[in-house]
Amino acid sequence: MASLGLLNILIFSKRSTMCASLDGSDEVVTKNLEQHVRDGIQAINERNFNIAEYPWTGAASDFHTINPTGCRPPADNKVDAIRIMKYICTHCPNHQMRIHSLFTQIYVKEGGGKFADVFMNGDVSGAPGLKRGVWRPMVTVWSYRLTKGEWFCISEESIDGVQDDAIVIHATSLYERTVSNEVLLKMPKTPQAGLLTVDANYHSYSIEFSSMQDFAGNHSHPNKFSHQLLQNLKDKSGALPIIRAGGTTANRAIYHDNQTAGIINYYSGDRTWLDQPTNVSIEPRFFESFQQFPASTQYIFTLNFNVGEAGFNQTLLEAFAAWNALGESIYAFEIGNEVDGWGKISRRPKNWNQHDYVREWQALAEAISKNCSIPLPRFQGCAYTAPRNITIGDNSWNVANTIRAGLDVNGHLKSVSDHDYMGADCDGKPRPTIAGNLLNHHHMTSLMYWHEALGNDTQKFGIPYVIGETNSITCQGTPNVSDVFASVLWSIDYTLYGAGINVSRMYFHMGRAYRYSPWQPVTINNTAPYVKPLYYGNLFTFAALSGGNKQVVNLLNTTSLTAYALYEDSALQSIAIVNRHEFNATSMPAVGSERGCISFQLDVEKAMGFSHAQVRRLSAPGTDSKVNITFAGQTVDNETGKIFGELNIEAVEGGRVLMGSGEAVLITLQL
């Protein structure tokens, strides 16, 4: 458990400055920062919490706690940090801390910026779970940042000797939080027969066609940030995600042999702020973008499904150029995007039907295969909109009926694809919400019903079924819904649920400035590239499916609680639990607001031979948080894309795991 002196670092001493220290020599700065820590501990012990006075002014406004354990809520700003500390001291009148030694390290981060860490060895007494007069050791790291010549404290990370009592503390409502429920999870020794086996890159990506260069760069300007983020996923799982370049703008792309740039996006009038261009023009240098991601990355390339003889020839030209440039790195071609709705718009006649689609698609697939000498199968078919009709028959557009209509008659199909989202934030639509669209497990499963049925149906034909474009909210996402921690919890539950039915892979869509993207790839409106919350969910699922050859069994299926057992070669390996109970950090009232805590008891047969288990926890201040997210104590650097921080693996005692509202855990079983 983090030091109960936790979020405070600030101080009660008379100084001429309001910051922790003015800049100077390392010797002077070290002396001042260590005094700042001493004064902070003194302020806590003397119950001085006046935020307007020094020493509290020596903390940055974005002061936060890193990786708090158990059910204690993290603080992501100075005000909440002081409020929580004051609450602890009020309810624990004997709470005191002592310092035994301090050590300071001053350093410059890669890319610039001067920082310092003050390591404090001490002990604590009077905390819940400790008898009066008993002192337990604690180790705390206070981190500082130099800003315009002044040093400010920016974070606290600590581990203390009351960790064994942490469960007691949380269960007895330290912050007026209680274990609201106890859940027994019983794991079957083996998965049921016939269950789908999925790859390590089951969770893959779909990038908006017009945004491909933004995410990847080109030979002269490779996007090293994106490259590193993809490499992180491979490091977690042993596999790179497959990258689909597609979406609406693939239907707007025209290939030219020569133009002034690899890709030119055209916007209507002066509307470059729009998410998507009206038209897209590409030439050979565009394919450089497909050579910037880590080696061995594979791609699905969506071709424009043009109409008429001229359109047919344009699609052939585009396909030939792509295959000539990329060759075997093309995992599959798609011909057209969401074509099942084209009879309702100007792209095809109103009476255009599945048989027309099959005829046109087959002609193009055959011509592309012969023209490029492509080994088969090399096409992903359909790429339809969200399925809501599984009726068998010619009048029902769905992937199974399209296969029945002859889509695979010549052996071109590698897979068939549908798209889906948890809601829509488009013109005239009610705005989606965190609670209704993301944190309600049964809302997700009600949509997955259609995919499960179609996956079962296409399996009869031996054709893998994938969700080829998906994310939280269509029309590029909803601010403060798609870009907060709730989307992380949803994505884990959604992905693992899909892996447990006949959905062979899922491709999460992203775009340059899309709200639901896992990261922003380039500078937009003076905001540099950065990692968004969803990426942390991607890290979790890649870790859960590491090594591939996994089978996923749903263990718990309630509105806000879900759990999955993961097997490899029919042997149980790990358990993933997602607590989707909403807890809002940004609107949290005074300390004492309840963040529920649930105890999970793991019931694993002794015959399986497991001796212990380890937990990697994914947490954030709240389900509405955009920052201060950690997975196993680690975070992602927004400058380099690299994972940093000490890996925090928690031990499981007595088969019991505690989870706060809005958390996920990955439990690895050890022999």
C-alpha cells in the first residue's frame, strides 16, 4: 500500500519562495528538495493543510499519485491529494510518520526537461490496521520537475510496511469504502470442446485510409512514436497487430502514377478541420507508409470499389501498385468499404443487391489475382456495416448469405468482415454516454449476438469471420466518452468476449484526430503526439493473449462485472477480471465518496497444481480519467512511446483478489 503520507509532500517552513526550491547547483537543489520533504512530513504530522500557504504551494497543480494499491483512489491533482490526506489524519488521530534517511537523484529526461527524485526511507504509525505504538517501514519517492527556474513536486509513489494490512484497511472502509460484494470464480479445468483458438494479435488495428501517412510517416519522416507503440505490443505478446488501411476514405481514393506528394487529402472548401477529407489522391510514394512500422507487420489494403469500366481499371491499377510495392506484407485486399448500403446512396443503383455485389466483386478479385499473380486466398470479403439481420435469403444483406450467393466460388476468400460500434455520435443522434454505451456489459453482448450468430454460420463454410472495423462510438467517437478510462475497460471486455465466440479477429479503428484512437500520431493544433487511454487497454489484451494459441472462456457475465479464463493447449494460464462499475474522479466530491471494492475468490482445483498467482492491475483515478493510467505500475512516455516505471506485480494471498470500481486485473497462475 502506498504510504499513508501519500499525497503530500508539502510543507510547513518559512521561506522566501513559494516553490519547493529555486534552481541552482545540484548540491543546493538537493538540500532544498530534501528539506521540502522534511517540511511536508512535518506539516502532515502537525495537521497543517492550508493549500494557499507554502509548503503546499511547492506542489504542482497536476501533482498526482502513481500506482496506489488496493481500493484507495488515486489523486490526480493537488486539491484532492490534500483533501485525502486531511481525511486520513482526521479519522486516524494517532497517524504519524518519521524520516530515517533521504537520497536525491537529479537527472535530465531524454528529449529535455530537468527532474529530481527524492527517495525517503521512514516508518509510519497510527494507521488503520496498526496497533497504537507500532511502527512499520515505508519507502516513498517524491518526484520534482523544474519549471521556469523553480522546482515543484509532481508526484508521489510509495510502498510501506502496512501492505499486509491493506486488505483489512480497505475492507473496513478507510475512505468510507467497503467490500460491497464477494464473488467466487470457479475455473473449469479445460475449455469446452470446439472453442475458437485465437492468435496473439487477435486485437488488431484499422487505420483510416486518409490517416495512414499520419500514423506511419514515410521514408523521409518515419513516425517513430507509432513505431514504438506497435513494438510495445509485440514485446508484450510476441506478435504485431495486423494493420488494415480502410474506412470511408478508402472509397474516395484515386490512384495516380505521379503527383506532388504520396497522398493528398482534399477537403470541401476551407474545412480542413473535418475528420475526413472529401477526396483522396495517392501515388507510388504513398506505399512508403506501409514500410515504416516494425518489420514483419502485415496489412489489409482496402481498394476503391469503383463503378463501370473506368472504375474497374482504376481499381486494378491501385491493386497492382500496392502489390508491386508491398508484396507479401499484404495480408489481404478488401474491395470496397461498407458496400451493403451503397444501393441507398449514389454509388450504385437503388436495386443493387447481393448478387450484383458478388458478380462485380468476383470479377475484380479474379482480375487482380491474375494481373498481380497473387497466391490465394488473399481477399477479405464484405466489410459490411453493423449486422442486424441474420435471416437466410437473398433479400437479407449479411456475410453468410453473401457466401451462399457465391462469393468464394473461386477460392479468393481469406475471411469475411462486418463492422460495428457501441453507439453513434452523428448528426441527429442522441449523444452516447459512458454508463449506457460503454460500461453496460449487456449492451455490448446484445450487439455481439449478431456477430456470434454470423460467426457460427460462416464457420460452416470454413470461412473465418472477423469484426473488421470497430471501436466505441461511430462518427469518430464522443469526447469524454471514447477518450476516457471507461473505454479501456469496455475494450478489454469486448475483445475477450469476442475471442470466446466465433469471431476470429477484431480490428480497432483509428484516425488522425479521432476521439476513439489509442494515440494521436502527429501534432494537431499545437498538441504534440500522445498516448490516449485506449492504448492501455490494448496493452492489457495483448498481454492476456501473449503467445497466441489461446482459448477464452467467459466466467462471469453481469452488467458491470465480467471475468474470463484463458487457456493454452487446453491448460488454464490466466484470468482476466473487469470491474465496470462507474466511479468518476473528476467530479469526485469531498473524500468519503464511495468507490466500491469487490473481493474475488479464485476457486482453482488443487489437481491443476498451481502454487501461486500474480496480479497485474490496470487502474486510473476514475472511469472518466484521461491521465494517470497505469498497467502493472507502468505508464507510457508521451515523447518516446516507451513503457517506463518499475513493474509492479502483486502477489495473491489465499486466492483472494480485491478490485476497486473501474479497474481490471490480469491474474497469471504459476505452477
